[in-house]
Amino acid sequence: MKKEVLRLTNEVVTLLRNGIFETLYMTLVSTAIAYFIGIPLGVLLYTTGEKGTGHNTLVNKTLGIIVNLIRSIPFIILLVAILPFTRLVVGTTIGSTATIVPLIVAAAPFVARMVESSLNEVDSGVIEAAVSIGSNPLQIIIKVLLPEAKPSLIVGSTIAITTILGYSTMAGFVGGGGLGAIAINYGYYRYKKDIMLITVVLLVIIVQIFQEVGTKLANKTDKRKKA
Amino acid sequence: MITLENVGKTFTTQDRVVEAVKNVNLQIEKGEIYGIIGFSGAGKSTLVRCINLLERPSVGKVFLGKTELTALTDAQLRRERSKMGMIFQHFNLFSQRTALRNVCYPLEIAGVSKKEAIQRAEKLLKLVGLEECKNSYPSQLSGGQKQRVAIARALATDPEVLLCDEATSALDPNTTISILDLLKRINNEMGLTIVIITHEMKVVEHICDKVAVLEYGTLVETGSVQDVFMAPKSQVAKKLIMPKGETTSSFENNKILRIVFDGQSSFEPVISNMILECHATVNILGANTENIGGKAFGQMLLQLPEDEIVIGRIKNYLDTIGIHYEEGGAPFDE
């Protein structure tokens, strides 16, 4: 038994290392792109919302419904449902890169909501002050809202990144890569419980690191607390 | 400098319509310190926001100098706003920016180069006495220091008007005085027109030239601080002026006298003389003296004896020595 585990480890080291790389690749790239889409979307949700300067119920509600719709589809279903779209965008439906497409589609609305809620936390008095100084709406968003919400945005991105990491592991079911795929292919289909265990431990460690770094960064950025 | 013409502001909530400001006409001259006073809910904050159009009036016109603000496009209005600084009760500083960068903000959006902005911001922080704290974040500053940063920020674009919305209401009495003195100094040195919204008479007494009294969104009294202080016409003004701390129940209308001192007489032993002359004892219910416009002003609330003849004698005596008095009582009905 002991011998078998050791042999397995030797064989599996490369596998796991690639798995870690693939997982990080999928998670980080899709988080980055999800934020690229989610921040403007969140800002739009905020500005057209109750507290926003460009209050517009129609735009806000329509956008809100779309966002909620995508968010309510289970990721595993979304993953399969948009396979044609994925093929259209990256030319394939298997592998890590192909997983990034559904990850972004699932994460961007989620990120948009996170951004919206962070912006809602910004003290309305501060925005009023910025308006009284003569700021235009764009300056308020870029120079006031986003910087003031920065600590909260970082906390949000930590939550987003761990959620996306969780989603990425499901990609293993449809030929995606990463630690999730290893857990499914080796642990679930081939009953290699030890490999399953190792991948889970690795995922826990990765989540832990993201969480720690995120919290530290948020605290460091937050100037609202007394230093 | 600032003219309000028939300004009104109505808020519509789901179940009712609230008229926060009704038909206000106001003229504020250049270089004046103008106080707008009233109790909570009188519409003061809405009124001051109507001046820089943070709240767009539902009716009426607002002028800054000769420019009609209510007729401007959004972009034009933003440019005009840089001529009006504003400070707030809760300071509203950018929490993620240092004191220096807070003051830089108005210059940044006005397109001033970074180097120039920093130079000007440093000068302004020095003016408000905070050059030491330029790299501190608002959370590291005290209330008074925060308001000083806010004042420096409001002055960054060299405005002609400074609007103060309950700027000292979150501060302790000593800090309040130091902030008011700073505003007075800025008014003197820079010729800045200042509009002060407050619910505290002592703020108005301390620095204002003129005062408007607001009740339920309507201006009930306007005039020089001296006139309003000496002879308030409206019930609200009387209530606001009375020294604090008296209980209301013990007052019977005509037995309370509010004696107002002007410059000279406060240094004479008026009350002692009056007691000796009139052979009457009085009860001093409250008193305060203030420095208004360089003169010592003060007031004293006296409870007079029951005897109508003695009351007559006292009033007579006060008339002869030329002391202004008012029969009180009514202001305490709440």
C-alpha cells in the first residue's frame, strides 16, 4: 500500500503541478476579464439605481433582470448551454482556455453586483461634496466613487476569485482542465481517493492564500481606520 | 452677490408632498456673513442646497451675481459651482485621500497641473493651520481638523461664496469658536461672502452680519443680527435667542423680562442699581453675553415679583436709563 502511494506521488507530481497552473490560469484570467466587464456594468447598475446620479428605472431594471437571469442559471448548466458560443470565441470546447469563456459569462454579472454593492456603500455626503465642487459624472465615478470604494472592492474581488475558483473545478465534467478535472477524472471516475484528497487539499490551500492576500490588501488600502 | 427669487422646493414621496422651502426671497451682499437660522426640519439645508443647486428649486430663480444659475445647462452650472465652495456638518472628506490630496481635488478637476495644485493646496493648508497634517488621512484627524481641511478644500478654486451647512454642529464649543474665527478671518482677508446655516444662535451672534430666520420652509424674519437680537419679531426668533437651560413650566407671561444690553451698559451694575432704585427683588433665570461685531452684547432673563406696581416701577426705571427690554414668556410655550 505504502509503495503504491509513493509510486503514485512520483507519477502525479507533474499532473498536479499542471493542474495547479491550469486552475490558477483559468481563475485569474477569467476574474480579470470578468472585472473588465463587471466594473462598467456595476457602475451602470449603480448610476441608474436609486442613489445614482443618472437614475433611470428602465435601464436599471432591464439590466438587473439580465444580471439576475444569468446568475440564477447553475454553472454546470451554463457551461454546457453556451458550448456553441465558447467554440465561436476560442475555437474549441475543451481545455482550460475553453473553460474561461463560461467562467466569464457566469462571473461578470456576479462581479457587477459586487461592484454595485461596494459603490452603494460610499457615503452619499462625499459624493454631494464632489458635486458641489463641480465634478462631472465621469469624474465622480473615476476620481471619487471607485477610489472611495476601493477597500470594499478588494474584499469583493476576494470573494469573486474564490467563487470563480470553485466554478472552474466543475469544468472537469466537460473536458476542462485544472485541479477539478484531476479530482473528477482520477478521484471520481477511477476511484483514486488519495488523488482526490490531494487536489481538495491543494484547492483549500489556494483559496486560503487568496483570502489572506485579499484581506491583507483590503486592510492596507483602507484609510478609514485609524492607523 | 446671491439673490433668491420666490424660491420653493417640493419633495414628492410615495404618499405625500412635502414643501421644504416656500417662496423664499433673499438678497445676500458681497462680503457679508449671512446666517440662516431655524430649528431642525425648518428647511435650512434644503435652502442652502438651492443656492448651489445641489437641490434644483421647484420654482423660482437663483442668481449668483448676474448669472441666473437656474437657467444654466449642467456643464455651465458645474463651472459656476467652482465659484461657490461648500462645507458640511459631517465634513464629507474623501476618506481614501490625504488632507493634501483632498485639497488638491477641486484643482485636479479644474485641470490645474499636479505640481501647481500641490503648491496651492499646501498654501491653503497653511492658511487653515494644518500644514503639519498634510499627509494624514481624514480618519487620523479630529473633527475640528477635518473641518479645516474641508474649508481649505472649499477654498481651493478661489470661490466668491462659501456655503456652510451646519458646519460647526458636530463640533464641541471651543472647536466651534475656532472654526468660526477662521471663517471670520477668511471673510476679512479674502472678502469672501459666507452663508451659514445653523440652528445655534451663538453661531449667528458670533460672526454673522445679517440673519434670516426660517420656519417651516418660510422666511419669517430677516435683518441685521443686532436688530433681530435686540428685538426679535417672530416667535421662532425669540425662542432661538433665549438663553438655554430654562424650564418652561414656571413662566407666567408678563413676569418674565428679557433685558438686552448694548455695548456700554453691560459694564454698569444695572441690575444692582435697579434693585436698589425700585426696592424690588428679582430672580435671574439666565444670562449670557456675547461679542457681536466688536461690542459686548448680552441678555438677561429676569423673573419679576407678582406686584404689578413694582413691575411698572422696574420698567419705568429701565426706560429712564435706556435699557432695551422685552416681556417674555410666550417663547417658552413649547
